[in-house]
Amino acid sequence: MPALLQKYQEISTRDNNVRAWTVVHACNLAREVANVVDVQLQVGMRPYLLTLNSRQEPAPHFLLEKSNTQTPASLLQGWQDVRQWRKQFDENGTNINAQLLHAHSFAAGMAAVRGDDVVVYDLDQWIEEQSSANGSWLARSFKTAEQFALARSAAVVVHSEGMRKDCITRGIASQDVFVVPDPISTAHSDQDENNPYKSEDSGLNRTVPIAVKIAQGPAAAESDAPGQTAAALSVDILFTVFSQLLLEAETARLLVITPSELLLETSKRARDLGIREKVTVVPEEDCLKAVEAAQTVIADPVAMNAGESHHRMESLAVLAMSHGKAVLAADNAMNRETSPEGRGLLWYSADKENVRREMVHRLSFMTRNADFRRALGEAGKQHLQHTRNPQRLGKLYDDVYRHAVAKANKGKRSQNASGSLIPMQAGI
């Protein structure tokens, strides 16, 4: 299987037969699809962006944005957003001759399938899971509506095998569902001298920064499911592991990336445990700086219990690997999908009973072995460059769009298409 995967990657990389698709990306925020647009531009496609809530700012090449002062819609405003998206599509349809409409939200997708466009539905998270009243009649109503939009779309793009399986379980034809990995982020923060989290000490006892992201405070409960960890590290789990790590590797230092509402709580908890001088609390907006300053990064566990979503989470592992950092990751299906053979990742067991012990053991080894960290980081970076380079991802999107157009045009060959004909001059 690895040899077959490598052969496919090599073929994808050298295959430049990618059509110059003109595609409109309908999304809530331009930054959500910036990396996808960059990939498509690099392979010769002509992507446009269309948003409901864009700001007035200099537009990149092929950017089509409409200004709207409304705040982002909640689930209750969903149907209003559908109407607004339909209006956007109708108003902008005459501006460009797009071949496809790539919808990145429920409202955009629902509006798109009500027209005559060739629609690709990009699915990150099920719409009913975005409701605070999950399981209510409202959530069920939107679930039914999304099922309608998915069924009417010419193709569905997901970003994990777990989400693909969920789509098939919900009745979407397997040949219509495509897995496309997220592109590698090319973002870099300011120069090193402006990075406040960069370690300045030197010598044999140089500190080893470890970056980790948390989303749960000390009161968060652990998962009760056997063999599973929590979907995100809690402060108590993390600090227990770090306190034990310091007994084996006193040069370790912790960079804790946390939401703004947990900053004070996290700092206080570290002080109560007597490890505050070894812990730096990092606000979420400085996540990239923390990763760049770190030598080791702890990936999000993202272990899913039965019935939980497989939707894409912001992957700290991929961000770290793209910057050549060694990554400690829970051994589960979601993380294995990032690097099936473990290139760039050191695994620890996701078993709840052993998770603390295994994390301490492996972090201790990584902290004391700089050569291993560098080799692991370089391997991860090379893995991403081979599996998520623009040529390969461009070919995957080309496959999606070819399928979508072929499916949409099936049975329509006898229809009058004069309105879309472009005069051509044939060569002799």
C-alpha cells in the first residue's frame, strides 16, 4: 500500500494536465479559502471569491467580493442567508462566465443548488452540529435541508476519510464524494527577533519549548469512553503531564495556546501547581508565533467517540509539520490520516489509562534528544511537501471539477447551449 501511494503521488506531481477551470468560491470569509485559491492559481485555474460579509480591502487577483454590513449569521438566520446568497449569485452571474460554483457553507450551498449552476459542496461540519440546541427540531430541520443540498450537488468535497464515510452513511453516492487534504499554510510570523516566545538562553542547558493548544479549562471532564482521550487537552491533564516531565527533563518549557477566556484561569492553575515560571500562556492569535518558537509541538488529540463528528479541526500538527517541528501525536485514525506511516510524528497511546504515562515518557525522550527532534521535524516537512504540494492538490480539485461538470451535463446534450458559446478562431 505505501508503494502504491508513493506511485500515485509521483504521477499526480508530474501530471500537468489540469484544466483552467473558472470557479467561484462562495464562502463566509475570504481567509477560509485563501490557501485553496492560492493552490488553484498556481496550477492555472481561475478562482474567484464571493462573500456575504467581506470588508473593503485591496483584492487579490480574480477576487470578486460584495460588501455587506451584516454580522455572521446564526443558525436561526440560515434561511435569510440562503436568500441573500441566491441574490448574490444572480447579481454576479453576468460578471463572469464561471463553469462551477464551489460552496463552502450550508447557506451558500443551499442557495446554489436552487439555480442552474454546477455546484460543488465543500463540507467541514454537519449543519445540525452548529446549533446550540443539537437534537432539537430546528437542528433536524436543517439536517434535512443540508441532505437536500448534498443530494442536488454535482460533487461533495470533504477533508478527511471519516467525513467521507459519514457522507456515504447518509446516502451520498460514494463516487460523488472526494477527499482533498488541506493545503499547507505558507504563513510566517514576523522575524525571529520580534517573536516574544523565542528562547534566548544558550549553552548545554538550553530550554526546549513545547507548544500545545488547549480548549478546555480545569473543570473540563475527561471522556468516559474506553480507549479514548478527550477531544482536546484540558488544563489539568496537560499540567499533570508537564509537572511529571519536569522531574525527568528540567529544560522543558511549555507554551500553552489558549482561548482568551481561559488565559487567567490557565495562568492561575500553573501558579497553584508551582510551575508558573516554566509555563508561558499564549493567546490564540499568537498561535503561529508559538509554533515557530517551539522545538516540539503536541498535536490536538482529536480522538472521536462514537457518534461524534469527524469534521475538520484546525490542525496544530499540520501547522507544526509545515514549519519543520517535531510533533507528538495521539495514535488514532484522525492523526494517522495526517501521516499514515508516522513521518514527522511520534505516537503515544490514546488509551485513557495510559495517556499521561506515555506522553511523559515520549516528551522526555524528545526533550533530551535534539538530533531526533530535528530529524523528525524535517521528515514531517518533507512528507507534507510530497503529499500536499500545489500540483497534487490541483490535480485532486481538477478530478472533482471534471466529475461535477460531467455529472451536471449528463443528459443535457440536446439542450440549447448557445448562451454559453464563445467565438473561436480555428487554426489551419
